[in-house]
Amino acid sequence: MKFPATTTGIEAIRGFVTSCGNHVRLAVAGVAALSLALALGNGPGRQTFIVSSSTTIAGQAAALAHYADHTL
């Protein structure tokens, strides 16, 4: 899924992550990745991975999901 890097987009992501339950891995990339990760905050069972924009997977939502699913 892709969300815009706006206040509305951050609220949409926050709502989506909250609806997923207690165990969520989220991989973010791009210019706003760090600020997005900080804006979402920490939650029980939540892990946020910041992926460098220069990596091949950064522009591919499915690859980011796979990365988050298989890390650790």
C-alpha cells in the first residue's frame, strides 16, 4: 500500500496499523521515512524499519512488505 506523505496520509497509516492488531512490521522508505517513523510512534508489538531510498526495494511496495516480513 502507498500513502501520501501528508498529515492525512500519516493518520491513514496510523489507523491502518492500529487495525492490524498488536504485531505489525512496517518498512518505510523515502525522504520522509524518518519523520514518518517518528510520527507513528512506538506501539506494543510494532516494528518500523527505515530502508534506504538507494536500495532496489525502496520503490516497490511488495518488496518492502517482504523485507519487513522476513527481517529479524
